[in-house]
Amino acid sequence: MSAPFLVVGVNHRAAPIETRERLAVAPETLDAVVREVRALPSVDEAFVLATCNRVEVYVAAADQRAASASLRGWFGTRAPVDAILYEHHDGEAVRHAFRVCASLDSLVVGEPQILGQVKEAFHVARTAGGVGGFLSRLMGRAFHAAKRVRSETAIASGQVSVASVAVDLARGIFGELQGRRVLVLGAGKMALGAARSLARHGASLAIANRSYERAASLAKEHEASAHPLTDLAMLLQHSDVVVCSTAATRFVLTRDDVASAMKGRRGRSLFLIDITVPRNVDPRVGDLDNVYLYNVDDLEQIVVDGAQRREGATREAERLLEEELRAFEAEQRVVEGPGPTIAALRQKFHATAQGELERSFGHRLKHLGADDRKAVEAMLDATLSKLLHHPTVRLKQGSASHDGAVERAALQRLFELDLEPPSRPQEDDDD
């Protein structure tokens, strides 16, 4: 398939957490970042996916070589990552997008959060003007494929989120969590997942957040106590486990914070799980006596064990994605062929000419009779046919080549052609 599509980025396998922190994109700046990427040379459409475990740019570009150079330069302005950037082109890029949406490329295979994150990133890009016909068709099909994987396979059974893996790690250290004092820092989606898992295992929960109202709302749902961040020093002294998942772009817990709290704990161990990127906990905290700190990359082995138990479901998910990929390829053959471009080009020329004719017949040429008007229309039609003959032949001759795709894309941009896309699955909104 000759899809004009390119993915460039890094993920948890390609880059350590220190590098991903430097590439992190704050949610409130995502629309500006999309506009920045869309303005790069040779980028026709774009959206940016930035999560704890990946920063990827999805681009439609007729000239992929030039677009790749632009994107690598853009990444280089944020961090020195050129050596670890991966690229996927055309059909492989489409496959990658499908696998990401279906959580087959996630740290925790089967986790449900990634589909919502991709949808949100796509919505921001569409609002920012980064999305056109190709990405709309592609992501519509990818969302549909992900929904099929979730509903038709057992991929989501067992440990299906970083939060749940973190909770299982705590159980591995302390045994049962019944009665253990657990502090959740943050009140977002990741914190909510952690709170749900902890509450199911009988932990005594405290929730602290910059916004006390958000903390109180989450605490009420899980029979927990709510606290502002000003209570942090007291909470650290009395908690056994701390799960950190805030939207902060700086350390919420510093080495000094934890060292001070440990003085009042009288030798009791403190277990901290930082599941955010950028990290919430200063990594030097892990050097303190009786303090055990895990970040999102440290959860790898637990994730591997869970993935092995779901190998059968993963194979079935891959099979479903192959079906959806073939369906998307069939759609693209319709759009990528010369027919729609030729039809749109002819329609554009004839509609413009007809509009000018009608204005002329109503003013300067209103004295012409019916026969003369028909003669003028026939002459104009013949002229347009001759003008469009060579472009039509050229488009047909190059229909299967890369040059043909470039020429079609150039004509579509130059004349602002409106190509009606084939019907596609609607985006699912129930995540």
C-alpha cells in the first residue's frame, strides 16, 4: 500500500525515562506543539501523541524523505535523540498506529488508557488544524479496530494498566494490603486506577492533590480521606505505600521531603511507586535507607509476566488487526487511485467556468441569443477538455508510482480539490 504516512518517535523500549522526560509535552501545550509540527517543511497533516511511555508524531506527507528530516530536526530541538528515534513508513506506519490504538504496543499489553489518550491527541490535532482526509480515514479505522480487539478478545483480562501493576508490586512486597496505609498523590485517571485497585484489596486510602476539591471527590468514591498537598509531610510519616500520579512537571517529592519524613518513621520502610513521566519523585530518594522507589520503567518484569499469560489473546488481537488493515488498504486504493483526483479536478474547472459564464450571460453577454450561448458553452467545454487532457493522461500513467502519488497530492493542494472519502467506521466515543 502506498499510503503517504510516516511515524517518527520514541517509546519505553527505545528511550529511558530520563530521555522521555525531556521530550514530554504538557497537555495544555499540545495544540501549540501540533501547530508547530504541522508548519514544518513537507508535513501535510500531523498529530502528536505524548504519553508516559511514548512521544510520537504521526504525519501524512507526500515527500516522506523531506518530512523525516524535518521531524528529526524538530525532535533534536527538544533532546539529543536522533540515534534512538524510530521511523515507520507507509503500510508499516499504518500497522504501528493500529497496534498502538489496540494497546498491543503498550508497556502493559491490553491496558485501556491508551485508546482514550490517542483519541484525545487526535481531537486536539483536529481542532488545531493538523488533520486532513488521510489521517481522518486512518484513525477512524484504527479506533474501530481497537474497539473490536477490546470487545472480541480477552486481551484486557488480568493486569491491564500500569496502575494495577504498581498495586501488584506493592502486594508482592507487603503481602496482603488489608489495613495498609496507602497514599495516592494526584486525582487524575492514573491515580483513579490505582485507587480502585488499592481499595479492592482492603487498603486504607488517603488521597492528596493540588486541588483539594478533586481529591475530595475521588476520596468520597473510595471511602478515603482527602488532603491538600500541604499535609504531605504528615502523610509521608504515616503511609506504608505512596503511589504518585500527578500532572506536575517537577518533583512533588524531593529527597529532603522524604529524608525528613523518615526521621519520624522510626525505621519503618516506605515504598514509593512513581508512575508518571515527567517523574514526580526525585530519583535520589531511592538512595535513602529503608526507602524503596520504583518508576514506570521498573515495572517491566511484572508486565512481561502478565503478557505471557495473555499470549493467546494477543495472537487473536493481531489476527483481528490484520482484517482491519486489509479493509483500510481497500479504502486507500479507492482514494489513492487517479480517479477521484481527476474527477475533482474536472469538477473544479467546469464549476468555475460555469460560474463565470453565468455571470457573463447576465451582464456583458446578456445580448446573446440561445444559439450563440450554446456555441460559447461548447467552445468553453472543448477548451477545458484540451487543457485537462495532458494532466488526466499523466495521472493515469503514474497511478501506481511514487511520483504519481506526489503529483496527485500536489494537484489536490494547488487546486484545493475536495475528494469525497469512502465511508469508514465512525469514531467510538464510549471510552
